[in-house]
Amino acid sequence: MENQKSKIGVYICHCGGNISDYVDIEKVKNLIAREEGVHLVNNMMFTCSDSAQVDIVNDIKENNLDGMVVASCSPKLHLLTFRDVAKRAGLNQYNYIHANIREQCSWAHSDKTELATDKAVRIIRAAISKVRLSETLEQIEIPAINTAVVVGAGVSGMRSAIELADQGTNVYLIEKDHFVGGRVSQWGKLFPTEEPGENLVERLYHKVKERENITLFTGAEIKAVNGSVGNFELDVHITPRYINGMCDEAIQDQVLKACHAEVDDEFNFGLTKRKAIYKNYPNAYPETPVVDMDLCDKCGECLKICDGRITLDQKEENISIKAGAILLNTGFDPYEPKEGEYGYKQVDNVITLQQFKRLIESNGDKLVYNGKKIRDIAYIYCVGSRDAKGENKHCSRYCCTSAIHTAVDAKTKFKNIRNYHVTRGIRTYGKQETLFTDSSRQGDTYFQFFEGAMPTVENENGKALIKVKDALTQNEDIEFTADLVVLVTGMVARKDENLVNIFKVPVGSDKFYNEIHNKLRPVETVIEGLFIAGGCQSPKNIRATMASTLAASAKANSLIQSGMIALEPIVAKVNPELCEWCGACDDLCTYNAFEKVEYEGKTVAKVNEAMCKGCGACTPVCPTNAIDVVSLSDTEIETMIDSFVRDVEFATTTTEEKADSFAEVVDFEKQVRVLPELSQRILDSLETEPKAIPDIAKELGVAADDVLYHLMSLRKYGMIKDTDEINEDEYYLYELKK
Amino acid sequence: MSDYQPKILVFSSEKISDPAIDLAGLLKKHYSPLVYNITLQCTSSVKPRWILHALRSGIDGVFIASDGTDCAYRSDCSDLTNKSIAKAQEVMKEKGIDLSRVKMAALCSVCADPFVNHMKSFSETLANLGSIKNEIGQKDG
Ligand SMILES: Cc1cc2nc3c(=O)[nH]c(=O)nc-3n(C[C@H](O)[C@H](O)[C@H](O)COP(=O)(O)OP(=O)(O)OC[C@H]3O[C@@H](n4cnc5c(N)ncnc54)[C@H](O)[C@@H]3O)c2cc1C
Ligand code: SF4
Ligand code: SF4
């Protein structure tokens, strides 16, 4: 171990009140200043702000600091930010240690501020003791294959493959179904472009096929994964189509007719049947139909007609592929209501929105369901969404828009239908609001119910009777009959335990795949090299799907394209003096990281840094305690424990002193200009006159949300105040507190 | 229930259980402020001597938030961690330290509620046992 660090800088963040509202920063600062090795302690309103970062860099340089502790939010958010600060200041990034005093202190203990302050001191002390012992380390470089596996060839997966390929990454695109396009090919006209989903799928498919560095596998499922970031190895099972290449269209039609085996057509959500030899829809891609071997009884009828392309004895295959990164784009399932939910599967004319979409597509110029002409249609909203007490608490976001869009589309196609919308309050956010106007203009009727009083659907003489307590007419009980009830169902996570088990992808309480951080790292998972995008992450329309898809593609490409990945040097290390080569560590390590080497006349274990993942599982099994994980050695852990238990001795402060100290901090904050740049610009803008948030946002060319956030912090610090005045749009004005 | 406020040391893992502890804070779900956390890569690396050091230094209980089957490194992470715990407990038994002062449970990355509930029940168990100092003091001389 190198000499202990003795010139440590400690930076304590107020986080605009998120920490300092609950932790007495001034007290913490005074106590920390007395710790061994601490050269200076500074508190800052936002440590992560650009100006604060510059101040820290200057501090480190001017004072020749040899260690740094930042006490702020979770390191999951800003570890990289401050490592970068250390690097800019010429300090080794591993001589900086982070202390989490927000998520694990001020927020968790906002109910007990004195004890939160006490805990903050202990957490920072532990970080200081760790930094004192910290070594100067370099990252380990490992080779990465510039190939990505994209799982799922819906619009998200295909777009991802195209993007990655254009950035120079080879792509294996793995689709479970025999046809590409996912859900979008099922929806007919899409909002807002009015382009049929099939066309969008067709365009993307051709782009995929044009690129030589994309290999598409359909009927393909991942069975196992080995290795890790940079070098994953995947076992893929491929079910063949049992048909070789495209056949003549006329023959294809005859073959489809000749096949006698039938099953409910999943593509049409069971509204129709399909044969054992089938295509999802006539224009589905790849063009060649497929034989469903689970259904086919090998009667041989098709073989009599076909020109030799059908080969029922094709074999299933298992292939192995290698990739540096994996992107999951496996989409979602539309919610399937429970039997009896609003009469589903009990009252004849109750169907789901997804079924209605297929019904519109498969009907000519008249709308017919179960042989009956449809005139009056009732849409019941939020089925399988916003269920506070049930499984699906989330709003699926797409469904209000989709239901109204579908109703407008249906009315355009089938002139004499009438639409009745039974909603829980319409959420056609953003530009989608114009649809609502179109629908109202064409004469659609709207009712609204609340969660406590749900509408009901019953059978009445072959029609559906809908009863609703309508909030729009002062809770009047309204009853009407409809020929068809469309349940506006939400989006739920795809039932796919398999992938969760194989990849160990974390899932949230809503069962969708979970990113590292909703705002800051929205497409990465805790598993390095594994990314998520599109409908498998949360309910999304195509626009939001594409935004996350492009982000994930860019992230994956930038990780592997250089052929090298820098890994943390946090690996196991064997002390050869203590090792007596017993092989226990070698037996235990599943990553084969141990080698046998000679050391001063004896055989000892040595860790191969590129193979070691740093899990540390080997460390407790060594009988001579010869193994430690770098930065988590016995000494480091044990001194951290000592720092936690050592008593914190506060001098008692009176309420007046507290108030003075707070005023001092505010003063201090004002003086030292640690304000984020935007806060400062807002203050400058308010110099001239009081202003409202949207006006400030417009003037500074930034988002209103950002202005709001900074404004609230400035108000908390007594630097601005709200006025009673409003502008012409009825927004309150804020002014400087002089 | 006793009024004693026990100190708890948590060993968590960087990728799975530590995010759950963060999430508890983010959601302002409260637990005892005498809970301190050391984040490791994987809890299978906890050495029995760390557990013993903590107890000897005045930590009343050690809670290991393992990743269970979610562990990104090893599917047997909880089994391995259990082995270290068992070794520590052998020594604890010898020294007359109550074995329930060390506890392991698997947490997923969004297990904020389970974490808080574990902290509440573990605090209660430890409060009833009283200070570790008494236990070590009495029995170990
Ligand atoms: C009724 C309805 C109407 C909609 N209308 C619109 C609209 O008008 N405009 C709009 O913008 N959005 C609309 N949406 C939303 C749109 O459907 C989604 O944004 C889009 O489908 C998301 O694309 P995706 O590729 O992420 O998922 P998906 O479309 O679900 O595709 C996922 C693909 O992954 C494959 N897959 C799944 N699991 C595996 C596996 N284990 N291995 C290999 N492959 C796998 C699937 O077979 C599928 O091909 C609508 C949604 C619904 C429910
Ligand atoms: S377990 Fe310890 S003693 Fe045995 S070979 Fe590994 S490092 Fe050496
Ligand atoms: S730390 Fe984990 S990966 Fe590294 S040598 Fe030990 S057991 Fe193997």
C-alpha cells in the first residue's frame, strides 16, 4: 500500500436544499475539518454545477490535494462527473471517493434531521478513511467485438439494427416470430402520420436487407448467454420455415387453400383462423410463408401442389454467435382483460381495441362483427391501466390517443357508425390533442367516469347495455345500448420469463425492463453491455420508441466500436507472500481468472486482470487470507467500520445559532458564486423586472422545467420571491429579493 | 419492545441491492438513521472477519443485502455469502454472541419496501437483544 493520503479536499453539497434542508451542513463541515488527512472542506449549493466543478479543479491544483471526497447524491448519478473533475485536475480518479448523503441520508432520514446530520458525518468520515488508504490505479483495457445482437425485430429492433450498422457495428438481428414488424404491423393507419403500419415495417425491412452488416434471423430464440461485456457468447435456436425461398403467388394461394389444419390467428387476436402454412398478412416480410410444425400433421396436400420448395424435413438448428453488446427491443403485449371485465368473453359484442384494429383492417366498406352490422360503438377507456389497487397502476399513455384515432379512422371508413367514448378523462397530450377536436367535430359523444364508480356492461337482447355515472352531466346515471363495445386496453410487459432468466435483466414493479436511472441513464441496465429500448421498457408510442432506440444504439456503438473497453481496475489481487497454492480460489472462480505462477521458489496463484470481474467471491475462501479486492481490502473495510461507530460530538447549538448559521450559508453561497450557470442567468434576467417562468425560459432559450427547478432553489435560499402579480397568460411573476 | 437504538452495518452490492437502498431514500421511505452501508461488488466477497470486526467495534448487527438470483456475477452468490456467515457464526457462538446479530436477505434493484421492512424488523430484533457491548462485555470478559 502506498503512503496514506494527507491532503484531502472534502466537498459537501447542499443539492439546492435536498440535502441541506435535513442535514446541518455547517455542523458537518466543522466536524469533518478535524478529520485526519483533511486539508480543506467546502460546501457548495450544487457540487455538480459547472462553476463548482471549475472551483474544485482549481482547489486541487492550487492546494496540491492528493485525495478528494464528494459528499452529495448517489454515486450512480455523478461518480463519472467527479472522476472527470479529478482527471481534469491531474488527480488519479481512484483517489476520489464518493459519499452518498442524499439517497442514503438526507432523504431517507428527512423525518429525523439531527440523526441525519450525525449519519452524514459518519458516512463522510468513512469515505475519508477510504480515500486516505486509496491507491493510484489505472483502468484495465479489454478487447471488444464490434458486433451487437439486437433482440426483437419490431420497429424498435429494426431501427436499432440500421443505426448500429450505419455506425459501423455488425448486427445480428434476432426475431422470435417468422415475420418482422412486431405490433406496428397489426395497427393499420398510425397516428400521427396516417401511414399504414405495414408500410413503415416494409420500409424498415428493406433498409435492414440493404445493409450487408446486418444478419437477420427469424424464428430465432436465445437459449443461453455466456461471457460478458465486449465478448458475449449467445446460443440461438432457429426454427426453419420449411419452405425454400419465394414461390409463385398463384401456387402460394392454392397451397394456403389446400392446407386443412387451422388454429386461432394470433396476429388477428383470435378474430379469425389461420392455416398451418401461413403468412401473418399478405405483405408480411420476409415474403416466404412458413409452416407451423406444431400444427402441421404432414398430410402432404401442399406438397402435391407446390413446385418442390416446401421441405417438411428441414431441421431445427442451434447456432452460437459472439457479440460485444446486446440490445433488448422485445416490445410489449396489449393488455388482455380478465373474463367478465366489462363483460369481456361473457357479453358477445365486447372486444379489445387491438381486436377492433384488426376488425377495421379485415372489413371491406361495411363494419360487421359476428355476422352483425355495427352502427353504435362504445369505447371504455383505461382498461388494464391506472388501476390504483390492481397490477397495472401505470397510464399506458398511447391508448387515449389510439382509441380516438381509431374512432376517427373507423368513422371515415364506415360512414354511418356512431362513436360513444366512456373515458376517465382524456390524455391526448401534446400534438395529439388535435385528434380530440377532430373527433368532437365529427359528432362523437363523450362521457366521463371516476375510479370509484366504474361503468358496467351487460347483455340486453343481443346488444350491450352500458351504464355510466357521467361526471360531465353532474353524475347523472346514463344508460345506452351499443352494437359493439371496444375495451381500450393498455400496454403490459410481454410475458417472457425466459429472457429475464437468461440475461438477468432487472424488471420493475410494473414488470417492464428496468433502466439504471429513469432520467440520467434511461437505456442502460445494471448489466454492463446490455441495453433496453422501445416497448419492453415502458409503454411508448412509436416516436418515444424511436428516441429510446436511437439512444441505446448510440450507447452500444460507442461502447464497443473502438474494439477496446476500459474496465474498472477493481479486481482481485493475491499476496504471493501469503499464498501457499491450495487451489481453492481457482476452483471457485467461474471466470477462470486464476493462473498458477512461480514466486520465490514456490507455486502461487495470480489473478488475470482481464478475466477477473472483481466480484470478490474468491476472497473469503482463501485459507491464508491472501486475496483482497482492490480498494476493498480488509484494512479499507475495517477502517470504514471504525469510522461509522466512532462517536460524533456535536457542540450543542441554540435555535438562534442555527438561524445564524443558515444565514451564513446563504451569504456564503451568494459570495462564493457556486450557483449553477442557469441560476445565475435567471438572477441576471430578473434584474430588469419581475418575470414569469415561461417568459424567462423563452428569453434564456431553455426549458421551462429547468427554470422552475432553479427558481425553486433560488427561492429556498432567499434570493428571489414570488409576487402577487400575474402576466397575461396568468402565470405568476417572480422578483429578486433585495 | 426495548428503547435501545441499535447500530446496523449493511453490506450491499453495487449493481442490485445498493440501488434498492437508494430507491428507498428517493421515495423518502424512512428507516433507522443508525444504519450504515458499505457497498461491495458482490456480497459473496464479505469475509467472516469483517462481520466479526464490526460486532467487536460496536455494531449491533450486520445485515447482508445479497443479490440472490439477480446477481450479475454468480447465480450462487447467496449460497457463497451464507458460507461466510456460517463461518462468522461459528466464532460468534464460541464468544457467546447471539447468532441472529447477522442476517442475510436477497434484495432486487427495486426492492425499496423489502429493504425498509428488513431494517425495521432487524432493528427491533437487535433492540430486544440490547447493546452488543453488553453481550461481548459480559461473556467475553
Ligand atoms: C392498439 C395499439 C395501437 C397503437 N397505435 C399507435 C399509433 O397509431 N402510433 C404510434 O406511434 N404508436 C402506436 N402504438 C404503439 C406502438 O405499437 C409501439 O410504440 C411499438 O409497437 C413499439 O415497438 P417495439 O419494437 O418496441 O415493440 P413490438 O412492436 O412489440 O416489437 C417487438 C418485437 O420483438 C419480438 N420479440 C419479443 N420477444 C422476443 C424474444 N424473446 N426473442 C426475439 N424476439 C422477440 C416480437 O416478436 C416483436 O417482433 C399502438 C399500440 C397499440 C397497443
Ligand atoms: S486460495 Fe489463497 S492460498 Fe489457495 S491458491 Fe488461492 S490465493 Fe493461494
Ligand atoms: S474476484 Fe471473482 S472473478 Fe475475480 S478472481 Fe475472484 S472469483 Fe474470480
